[in-house]
Amino acid sequence: MNARALKSFAISLSLCIAVANLSAQSTVTTLHSFAGQPARGNFPGGLVQGNDGNFFGTTYAEGTNQEGTIFRMSPSGVYTNLHTFGSSSPNDGAYPNAGLTLGSDGNFYGTTENGGINPGGYGYGTVYRISPSGDYSTIINFDMTNGEGYSPYAGLVQGSDGIFYGTTLQSELFSNGVALYGGMVFSVSSSGAFRPLHYFGIIAGDGYNPFSGVVQGHDGYFYGAAPRGGTNNDGIVYRVATDGGYSILHTFAGPPNEGYFAAAGLTLGNDGNFYGTTQSGGMNNNAGTIFRVSPGGDFTNLYSFGSFAGDGVQPNAPLVLGRDGNFYGTTTYGGQGNAGTVFRISPGGVYTNLYSFGLVTGEGNSPYAPLVLGRDGSFYGIATAGGTNNYGTIFKLTIPTVLNCQNLGNAVVLSWNDPLSVLQSAPAVTGTYTNVPSATSPYTNTLTGPQQFFRLQVSQ
């Protein structure tokens, strides 16, 4: 492990002294400013890190044909266009709303809302594959007349069985003579074997029009959220099996306590529960919420946005699980600069605003896409506005590792926010430091015996 920085604390019988500590202020670095028409629209594609360490993503309406692109960017910001949609007529896709999914074969898989071959004209969307070097192929073309659904708005997730699972925003299915246009959940193999799993709206109280995809739980089921429908028409949380078995886990109640319009989808936590956001509702002027739901449907509202001056408003992207077990996310609006925020929330609901956009000239703002945790411990994301050309940016968010020391009288407790960092000790501040065996945060040291000095070797 390479040391990026060291933080040291001296421990005496009754005192906890910070010898060296770094600022806890998060910083944002702009890596790329889009030149025109970046990943705009609802839920633009986020980033994913490939096996080669580069980041890959999509833009919604950029490129020669104004139908979107797929790009590669190095961690330092070197940007390369890999594919321009509409360039491989007649079956190329168009307008990718979602980002890419890294497959077990090292290739990337994604969806387009439009494009592809369809007798009706423009096309109802595609599932595609692209290699890290840019080799592109269409896997399936959606066709609403075959009951496949159409307009896949969200990305894909690869299940433990190697099959990809996703949703479509729309579908056309007739039930008892009534046309249902609520969308669907489907599975598709890398070779194009397609299977419908559930049509939304086919059962009473069902949700419909899922803007987000699904996530697999520890139990093998797939879980997701639909922003509309349900008993209160405020959306639902659902579960679906690989054989199509389906159940509604929670129906959102809306204000004054719960949120509504859960368009961003769910994130699996280390505890096996699912965490998500709603764009609206909650206790503070419909600013949105963060919630937790168990695989059995036990629901808890963890946080209502707008709870303090400068808080974020309207979270549009799914949460990202950090390596510390907390969740990280963005709001499109609000913050001290009223241009969006980055926040952290613990599984128990402890909320921290980490960064407010709009306070630095030339940086991006209004982050709409999900963050991705890079291998270096930083978060990477897309802002849909701002930057040099006011078309948005790709940014890097660095959250410094913090070592805290709490005096309990007869002991001290050391805690730090990076589980990959290593606690070390020495008998003197300038002595030889060695790793403290099996030390994890929080670490308690009783104040007995000779004085010890502690420092944290921060992970790279």
C-alpha cells in the first residue's frame, strides 16, 4: 500500500493530542468540459471504471448525428470518443439515457431509448455491447409489437447467472381488452436471448414507467422502484424473480413524511437492505428524501432534504456505496451555491453535506448522473451544466481521510473514515511505526503502560 499522507496522534495518560491532521474539506477537480450537448435530459449516463482503469460513459445528444456518443476518459482527464450513435445504420441505437455496465467478459453493455430496426420507423431502442477499444454491436432491437416493451430508459445489471436484467419505460400489452403502457422488466443474454419478466400495471396497485433499472439482492431476487402508480400514485418498491415472480414491497405514501417519485432506483447496502432517494416529498417543501427498505418490505424514511439552510434539493441519481459502508449521492439543486451538492449518509441516517457546486468559477453544476467510486478512493461524476463551455463537466471529488481521537478518561478511541487505511503505532513520535494488528475503526486503546504514538497510513 502506498502512503499518500500520514496523520499522527500522541496518546498520554489523560490527553489526546493531534500532532498532524489534514483538512477535512472535500475538493472537486474538473477533468473534462464538454464541448457541446453533453449527457443532458433526465438521468444522463454516469461513469463506470473499466478493467484498464479508464472511465467509460455516454452522452445523450452529442456527436455528429446529435444522437449521443460513448466515450473513454483516463483518470487524468484524457478524453476519447469511442462511438457516435447513428453511425452504423440501419440498426444503430440513439439517445442513450443510461450509462454503461461492465460485463464479466470485460466489455460494456448498455441501452438506447430510441433507434434500431423497427417497422414503425425511427426505432424503439436497443441493447448494445462495446469493447474498451470501441468495437460496437447491437444485441437486440426492441419492438413494441412483439410485447418486448420499448424505450429502455435505464441501464443494465448483470446477475449472478451472467444474464443482464433491465427495464423499459414503455410497453404495449393488452389485458382484458385494455392496453397497458406501464413498461416492463426483462432479461437478455449477451448473445441476445430475450425474456419478458413482468409487465407493469398488470396487477392491482402496481407501479409503472420505471425510469431506473434493478439491483440484485443477496437472496438472488432483483429489486427496483417505479416512480408512478401504486395505491397513492406516488410510486412503489418491487421485487422480481428470475422466473418472473413479482411482488410489491412498499407503496409510497408521499408528504408530509414519505417522499414520492423514486426515479433513481435502489442501491444494495452491506447490511442486505436497499437504499434509495425520491425526487419529491418529505417533510420540507417537497425537496426529496432518502429511504431504506428491507427485502421483506420494512420501510424507513432516513432523511428529508431541505432540513437546513444550504441543504441540497431534488436528488435525481441513485446512491453509491462507499468503501466505508456509507452512501454517497448528489442533488441537482440546492446547496450554498444553489447548483447542487454531494452528500454522505450513513445506514442509520447520519447526513453530511460534503460539497456545494456553484461557488467556484468555471466548474460544473447540477450533477444529475450517479457517482462512481474510483479505485483511488475518489468519486467521479458528471455535471450537466457549467464548465468552460457551459455544457457540463466530468469531475473528480476527493474526500480526505480523517483520523479522529476521542478521550474517554481511561482510554482513547481512534476512528477514521477509510477502512483501507492502516493504523500504526510507535513508542516515540519519531520512532519506527508498525501496523497495529487487526486494528479497525473505531479502535480503543486503554491508557496503561508506556506512552504510544499513533498514525494512519492512508490508502492510495
